[in-house]
Amino acid sequence: MLAARCNRHSMSNLSSRCSDHTLHMLISLISILRRFLKVMRAGWSDSEFRGLSMVLGSWVALGTLIYSVREGWSIIDSLYFAVMTLTTIGYGDLSPTTSWMRLYTVVYAIMGIGLFVAFNARLAQFAFHSRRHEAKATPDDEAEPT
């Protein structure tokens, strides 16, 4: 009987710790997303950033469409593969089945990875500028990053 109560107490304590950890992770994720959206909003005022965003978005959309049509994958699977290719994650769970699609993927990756890196570099500039601006909050910090 005592062992059963101890086990219930341990399970309840474990559940509480897991719940606290999950809540902490959720709060962290929300904080990261808020910061990301703030930086995206700041970046959107820059024509180069807007251009990179639109070209990268179009590139992902094109890849999604082509993989969906040529490979017969769902839109979700095609989007997943397109993004995994550009981020160089490449889990290997999906792969092109024909030689032509493999060649397309080579071109898609070479050009797309460059776009992805350029976009993230510009995004990082705005993030660092935003942090510096928040830390100093002086008038000469209001210029856009170069």
C-alpha cells in the first residue's frame, strides 16, 4: 500500500515536472516566434530583403509545384521536400525517382541554397541591428543595416 502511494506520488511529481518543462518550452517558442516576426517586420521595409523574400518564396513554391506534378507527391510532401532540400537537411525519406528529376533537384538545390543563405544573412543583419538598437536606443542607430 505504501509502495503504491509512493509510485502515485512519483508519477504525479514526474507529470508535474513534464508539464512545467512543456510550458517552459512553449513560452520559449512563442518568444522566439515573436522575435522572428519583429525582425521580419523590420526587414520588410528594406527593398533587398523584400526582394529576397519574394524570390525565395517563389522558388519554394515552384519546387513544390514541380515535385507535386512530376513525382506525384502531395503538396505537403512536395513542400516538405523542397524546404528540406534548401535547408540542406535532407532526411532521405523522400527522393526524386527519375533521372530528370534528380537533375532538376541538383539545379534547384544549387540555386536555392544560395537564395536561402542570402535571405538568412540579410535576416541576421536586421536581427543584430534590432538588438543593437534596443541596447543603445540612440538616434544614430536608426539607420538601416548595410
